[in-house]
Amino acid sequence: SQQGEEDPQALSIQEGENATMNCSYKTSINNLQWYRQNSGRGLVHLILIRSNEREKHSGRLRVTLDTSKKSSSLLITASRAADTASYFCATDQGYGNKLVFGAGTILRVKS
Amino acid sequence: GAVVSQHPSWVICKSGTSVKIECRSLDFQATTMFWYRQFPKQSLMLMATSNEGSKATYEQGVEKDKFLINHASLTLSTLTVTSAHPEDSSFYICSALNLAGADTQYFGPGTRLTVL
């Protein structure tokens, strides 16, 4: 299976600014999920958006999904230094709940 | 809820030895667990799908005889890296699917393996 692509690879912003990360994938999907990983740690599930959904919100997170373009975006509003982490999208392509991860975006929020 | 643990959190071993990593779902039952490998500054790559009571399913390019997986109960899966070599040094992460049917995988904290 091919990994998806994410851009930017790295993003550095000031605290309070919004951060937008994009994810593209190549095949049809059941759902797309976003995860956060702090350095050297496990993954934290952020949000899941199903293929029939276009937008989803959770706190300061907003995720969009465009299945026609095979892309998704994650917006973090009013960023905080604690949001500094790597963010990965992962697609469930319908093969036994297996996930294919994107390359990830390293976000650094400067205080 | 939905906590997954891994043990050990890190391990250093000599080349040629075998290392066992445990993945436990602490507060739910999981018929399916997944094992991933993550090299530095890279993304997660799925190695295998671990199914309770049956053989694991390995992804293309992953040697099943080198990475032995056992899923003997609904809360425990183990990954044994046999005859480890320095190129096996990596961050190994497991995840578990809740038997209740949610689509969300719950990830363990990972195990850092360093082979000298």
C-alpha cells in the first residue's frame, strides 16, 4: 500500500496563529483519521471523518474531507505551544481496518 | 478508557538476540491488534495484523519468521524480533481495535528497540 502525502513537511508558527496541514491519498477510503505524536511517544487519536462527511469539528480542530480530490485538511485554531508535535493523517481503505499513514507534518508552535 | 500499554518502553540488546515486546489493551477486549514500525523522522509503516486465536497477517516485505506475532488472548499480543540486527533498531508501536466495533485504533506508547 502506498503512503499518503502530507504538506507541509514542517510548519513553524507563533502561538495564537492557526495551523493548517494537508493530506492527500490515492485510493478510495472508508474514513480518514488524524493523529498527533509527541516526540518519541505513541499516537493520540484526534479526529475521524467518514467518507460521506465533508467537515468535522472537535474543540480547536477542524477537519475537512474532499473525496473528489482525495484530500483532507486539519486546521488547528489559536495554536498553543503544547500543540507542538508531529501530525499524521491515516486512511482506512477498507481492508480490515488497516490504516495507511501519511508522511506527517512537524508542527512547531513558538511561544 | 481505551488504554493500550506496551512493555518494555525501551530495550537495548546485542545483535543476534531475540526481543519480545508486549502489547496489552487494559480496559477493553481486542480481537485485532496491529504492529507498526517507525524509523526516525519517518511515518508509521504497518508490519502485520494480529488476530486473536489465528495466525497474523503480514504486510508485503515483512519477514514472518523474523517478526513472530502471537495473539493468545483478547487483551495481549506479542511481537518477537528474532535474531535482531542493528537495522531492526526502530520504534515499534502497536494498536488495538475495540471489540465494541469502533473504527478507532488505540495506540500504545511504543517501544524503542536499539540493537548493538
